[in-house]
Amino acid sequence: MSMEMGLSKSSFVIPFQFVQAGAGAGKTTELTKTVLETALSFYQAHQRWPYMVVTTFTRKATQELKERLAVSVFQDEIYRDYKENLLYFLTSGSYLHISTIHGILSSFLRQNAFDFGLDPKFTILTSSEAFFLSKKILKEILEQRTHLQDLMKNRSFSELVDVVRAYSCIKRQYPDAQKEDEAYYQQSVQTFMEHLQTSLLGAAQLISEKLERKKAKKPEEKRAVEMWLRYRSSLLDSVKKIQSAAPSSLEQICYELREKYQTLKDELPAYKRLLMNKEHPTVVADKDLQKVAPYFKRFWEKYKVEQEKLSELGDLFKEQFQKFKNLKGVLEMEDLELLSLDLIRKHPDVAMSFSRKWDFWLVDEYQDTSPLQVDLLRQLAGDRPEFIVGDPQQSIYLFRGARSEVFFKKKEEMEAKTQPRFLMTNYRSHPELLNFFNTYFPQLDPQFGTMKISEKNFDEAKYVGIKLLVGNNIEDRKQNEATSDTLGVVSHILSLRQKGVRWEEICVLSRYHKDLALLSETLTAYHIPVQLHSNKGFYDQREIVDALALLKFLVNPSDNENLMVLLRSPWVKVKDQDLACWVEEFRSEDLTQDYWTFFKQKKHPSIKRLEELQQLLGEEGVSGVFERALVELGFFDLSLKHDSTGKRESNLWKLLVHLNDEQKKPGFNFLKFAELEKGRLMGVENDDEEQEAVAALEPNRVNLMTIHASKGLAFEHVIVYAAEQIFLKQKGQRRKPSVVYMDGYWSMKIPFFLRGKGWDSIKPQRMEQFFENIQQREEEEKKRLLYVAMTRARHSVCLSFALNGKKKSGADEGYRFIDFFKLEAGKHCHSEPSFCYEVEKGPWKPEPFKEKVKEESFKWPQPWSILEREQQEKVSVSELLEDSEKTTALKERFELLKKPAEGVLFHRFMERLRYESLENILPDVRNHFPDRYQEMTEALQYVLHHTEIPMEKLLKKGFVEWGFQYIKEGRILEGQIDLWGEVDGKTWVVDYKSGTPSMKEKAFQQLQLYAEALRSRGVGYPIYRAVIYPFLKLTEVREMEDS
């Protein structure tokens, strides 16, 4: 076999390579080419295939690389003569290992599992499972070591679990980490006291300068000046005190300063006109007190005790939890890194042996690796040749431990072995867009460089543009006002459609999934088809939850909780009213058996069908009956019906394929597999099973996804929605760690009592510095997030944001990203030499998209109608005669149940009116109420077009089926409001009733409690209670009573 690749057989040595590849520069193409050409050249020189490791950052990137390699072998002319051999290399599983970093660490640990007493067939705990087990082990330790229970004072047990787990991780990664000592405390207090003196002197000087410019004429002004002079003197007196004070008196000095400031603030009404923020000494505000508290002697004494106890507790927990995991053959995800690190430290020869098995290491997205991962890769790769590729401008995974600076350190290291290459030609974006990126981003931050324009020919017939959509404020966005950038996005998408752009060529990106979910509702209301890419895992999808409930039922029908999940699913439909009656009957008879044994006696088509499936287990086996049930119960048909992209159907096929693969492994257990529904144990080699399946059909819909999910993808037209959310601080952001490591020491937050403020969680100075460093990194990464989002675009990019009422955008740090743009009022276009951008401000008034959709020629069945059509109840003559005596009672009970059932369906239709027009839901009304279609339609129309209550606005802007909890008279009341919302200065609480007004007063009592719950949550407008009887066309409205 001749493989002439331009290299002689005797001279080929795999070279070290370092490549910095910018956005759209063909990074994956370069990686693919390197794998294939290196493999062929190596084979030519050594007459064997090389052993290669390729690590990528995500499973999505892993799959994409595998596909690109296969496509290249088939399509690239250069590989035509070697196709068969290269396919063997790619698919044999022996030579080429492509996975995430955790995948290669899993392989390393499995090969050496016996060295630390672990089962090589270990599985991975989910985070919820690990936390549950941590609580169990920690509880056992505290029961034995009662002197450590003091750590639970002013901490919840869950908070203590967080602290102990964080400590355990730090000590495993940094076993030599020390507790902070007395010398460090004394030094930090001395430094702070010097800083405080400077701050007080500076405040006194500023007050003097301001008073010199202030000419007091009126008596009250002269009095104010006198008070300011006394306050200034008190600041100077405090400076003298500090100069001679011992560190132990610092707390008293700080509180005296606060009291002096508070006195001035209380007695001087006009103080704000003179005292600005920068004149405040650094101890007067509550937030300052939190930062000062770590220097108090009282804090340090408590901190030493807490650190000592946590050290003892954490070490015990670390040891016992690891023993438990080893015994059970389970690991956490972080164990893959920490156990690998521990093994390499104890047995360096193991890493060297592993390294010798491979000829070449290729690491993709190097900028997204953490320092720990860098250290592990260095040990595992050893002296083997490496191919490193990445782009520091696209490092956006700080929350996972990634550090962009590792890329530059690796570059310095590699410069001794190779000349770094730079792929900085962008083949993705149109020249006008690229000129804009090259101008905008370097001005936004010096960390960004420029990219070269390619000579690629773009389709000039396609729309090219840069647009800004400026919304009025964030509140307008929430309410879908005409001045909101949400309607601006709707208008822009519709204008792209008018220009001939297909839906699937448009992608809307945003930082947070919740913003995309709200946008999705609005786009749907304007008849724009959308594909909201879920941030849920595979096993969180509804069809998978229900399918696994079915599988678990086949194996263990006695699981009451699982049975209820299955019976309430749309595939095996039993009405909630029936289930409630059955359970109540079960409990009244005080039975010890399980629900299924009791429910089997019921003559219900769904129960009969499930019983038949149970009987088939002996003939067809669990997997055979499971596959049959998925088909016969309509899982596949209805999944495709409700998701025309085919993703739901693909998820079901993926589940079946995974089940069939797992069955072939020794020790397989159906019940354990089914428990994945609850997020139980799962093998790391199958961690890609956590992701949703790829859609079976290419959807012609607008894509909506988070910025992180879009990395590595490209779209013709990109819209960055709610761009200010990238930069603004969010309430409830990712929780900060409770224990941190810095400069060889570990630090922790402790609960501490502050006079006049109560208990608070206080961070020591070193921990405060750690978080300041992280915050600085976060600010840099936010700009990279915007860069990644905008550089996904080929032909046009649109940036939408809400000014949030700012008079001057640059006045707020969160809006510095728009300082580049000229935001004059109205719609206008601003031209630069190499690009231009258009600015639009509302109001926007888009019209719903009106293109006709083809009517379906096939009428899809409802899930439960399959059961009812095919499985009619079978009754013998004797049974019929026996039951005739009960007919009257049954009819009466049926009529009692009938009204609530109709009410439930009516509620469902009202929920749908929030997102759909009445015309869209009327076909379903006819399906459910063929005999009462006219009556039901008139009832819906009566509610929707109500003359007294603004129902249409309430449905669009209010909250439907809103659950709440409310503490009243020491008890927790919980309930669910049919509909409430605020419209035109009034708050409405609405309840629909399908019965008669005989229980009207009880309904208003319920609404009164609902109103009180809303009032307790800060609802300020007058609250009106409304009871609507849609079938009787009656309504009564009362204002909330004073409680």
C-alpha cells in the first residue's frame, strides 16, 4: 500500500503543534485534517496505525468531530485511495479515542481502579444523589461527635453539608492547605487600621473643601455647617484614637463612627446635598460593616474555633464518604479529576505507563480547561507529541473552573518545541460584519484582536445587516409593551421573512433560558414557528419520564408512587377524579396491599390494558412488552404529533437503543435502569445519554438557544436578545462556594453577630479577595460571551436590549457595551467607512404572520382514545344483572363527578387561551364535548369577552393556575389561583365555577384568602374578587375585605 503524503518513510516524526484559531477560522477543519494526515503519515513510516487521544470540551463537539472525520474520508479526494484503511482506523475503537476530558480520566481510572480499592465498573452519582448521601454520612458523624454540632448554630443542616463538601474538595486537591494563623490576622488588622486612618483623613479633608465653597447665609445653613464641623472634628479624633489603639479596640471605634454618622444623618435633613458617597468613611454603611467585621478580635476568636471544628469534621467526612463510594462502586463527577490527581501523586509511574500507550495527544478548546485539568493532561500525556488548539477570546466557562490564562501559559511552554500558528482568517462572517466586529470589540476591551477577511464569495442576494433594537426598559419587556425590544425582535424576524429568509436560518441567542422561554411565547402568539432548545437533560424530558415509569411498572407494579405517575400520564389515561376516588376507597378499607392489587379490581379500560401487558411478560419478556407498549399506547405517534421536529420521537428511540445496549452488559437490572427517571446512578461512559436526541426531521423553525449552547455553531442571521442581561447582575445567580483556597490557605464564611444588624454570614479578608478576583474574571468573560454570540452570524447580526430607564447609558457599568453606538432618537442608520448599523427604537406594532399552514389530512387520536376504542369494557350477563341494582347509585355518583370533570377541562381551555386564539382551540372543544359543543363555546366566549372584567388582558399579562403558600395564624395555607393579574391599576382574582351559585359564599371566602396571600407578597393595587359561572353566564365581583 502506497501512502505518499509528502513525507518520506524514514523522516516522519509526529510534531508538536500549537494553534490559535479565531471564530470562524476553521478550527474543526484543522483538527480533522491533523488527525487524518498524521494517521496516514505515521502508518507510512511505522507500518502501523498510531494510538491517538482527542479530547474536546463537550459531548456535542465530540460527536461533531467523529462525523466530520467520517465525512472527510468519504468526500475529500486526497483520501480516496486510503478510504477503507482510514475507516478501519476511525472505527476500530483501539487506535483513536475521542472523548471529553472526563471520558479519558474515566478510562485512566478504570485501568487502575484496583490501586485505590475501587470497582472498575464504577458508576457516576448525580449531584442530587451525592448530596443526599452526604447528608446521611454527615448526620452519622455528628451523632457520634456531639461536640461538632456547634457548627449547626445559625446554619441550616444543608448549609453545613455544603461547607463540609467544599472543604473536602479543597483538601483533596490541596492536601497541604493550611488554616489561617494568628500572624496573618495581626498583619491584616494592622493594614486595615492604616487604611482606615487614611480614609477618615480623606473624608475630613473633603468636608473641609466642600465647606469652604459653601456660603452659609440662612440660619439653618449656618447650623448645618456647624454640625459638619463637629462631625469633621469627631473624624479627626477617631484618627488619633486609632493611632494609639490596640487591635482589640477596633470594633468599638467602628461602632462609634457609625453612631456619629447616624446622628448627623438624623439631625441634618439636608445632609445629602453635602455628603456624597465618596466622603463616607469606610465603616458607616451596613455593607461596609460586613467587610470590616473580619478585623474584629471577637470575629477572629470565633473564626479560629469554627475552622478547628470544621477541619476535624471535614477530614472525617472526606475519609468516610470516600470509603462509602469505594464500597458501593460509585463516584461523583469531580472524583474523576480528584482521584486521578491522587493516584498520580502516589504512583507517578502509573501516569507514565498510561502515557506510553499513546503516540499523539490532541486537545481541543484548550482555553476552556481548568488549572487542575491542565495539570492532569500534562501528567497523562507525558513527553508525547501534542496538538493544542483554542481561542482565548472564546473562553466562556469560568463557572466550570475554566481559566483563559492557561492558554497563554501553554503557548509559552510550547514555544520551546514548536512555532505557534495563528488561524485568524474568518471564513464564516460576511466582510461587513467582520469589519464591524474588528472595530467594535477591540474598543470594548483590549483582550480582543482582529480577524482577517477571507476571499470567500458570499451570496450577495442575501440580506446583510447590523441592527440595534433599543427597548425602553425591562418592565416593558415583561409586559410585551410596544416599546419593548421583544416586539422589536418579532418585527425584525418578520422583516427577515419578507426578505426571503427561511425560519431555520434565524437563531435568537440569550444568556438565560428563562428569557428565551418568555420570548418563545410571544413569537408563538405572532404565529412564528420556534424551536426552543431545552436546557433540560435527556432524562428530564416528559416523554422519557413517562416511558421509564411504564418500564418500572412492568418490572415492579407494587411501586405506588410510580404507578400514580404512569396512570396520570396522557398515554395511560385515568382521570384524576377516578384516581382520587380509588385512593380514598383504598384508605377507607385500611388495606395493607399495594395500589395495583387494589386497582386491578376496577373495570377501567386503562387498567385492563396494563393488566394485559403484565400477562404478556412471561411470553415476550420485559423489553419486548415495553417496546410493544410504547407503540400501542401511542408514545411514538403522539410524540410526533406534539413535536413536528421529531425530537420527542427521537428521544424515545434513543431510550430504546440505550436499553438494548445496556441489556447486553453483565449484571444488567431493569429496575436499576428504570430508576434513571429519578436521576439515580449512571455510568460515565454513557454520559452523553444525558443529552436530548437530535431531531429526526430538520425543523423549519426559528432557533432559540442560550449563548453557551450555540458555541461551535453558525447561523445565517443571529439575534442577541436581551443583551444587557449578559452584563447586569442577576438575583439568585450561581451560589458562591462556602470554602475557598488561596495562596496556600483555606478560608470559610461563618455566621457572626453584628450589633444593630443581627446574625450575618461574614467572609474573612482572604476570602473577600478571592471573590473580588473571581468578579474581575467574570467581568472580562461577559464581554467574551457577547463576542461568541455575535460571531455565530454569517450574514446579519441584531442586538436587542432595554435601556432600563437610564438617561445616559454609560452611567451604568452594565451598559458600557453600548457606548460605542450612536443612539439618537427614532430610527436611523449610522455609517462607518467599512460598515453601517441601523438603530431602531419603539414603538413596534408587528402584525401576526399570515402565511397559510397546510391542514392535516389525518386526524390524530387523543392518547386515551386509543385505549377506549380498542379496549371496551367486557361484562358478562350475570355481572350485568348483579350490577343493575347499583345503577341508580352509580348514575348519581357519575353526575356528581361529571361537573368537576367538565370544570377541569374548562380550566385547561382557559389556560390555552393565554397562548392561543379561541378559534385554534375550538376543534379540541368539539372533540371533548361533541354533544355540548355549542354550550361550551358560548361559555368560553362569555368569559373571554367579559364586559366587566378585562379578561383578554388578564389572560395575556396575568398568571394562570398560580400556586402559592401563605402563613396565616401560624399555619401554612397553600392553594392554586385560577387566574390573577394587574390591569389598569386594579388587581383581579378570578375563579371559574362549573356548578351552581349555591356555594357562592364559600367561593368568595376562598378568594379572600387568595387576595390576602397576594397582599402579603407586596401586591399594592386594590384587589377585586370575581366568581364566574360560565355555563350560567353569571358573574359576581366584590372588592377584597379588610383583614
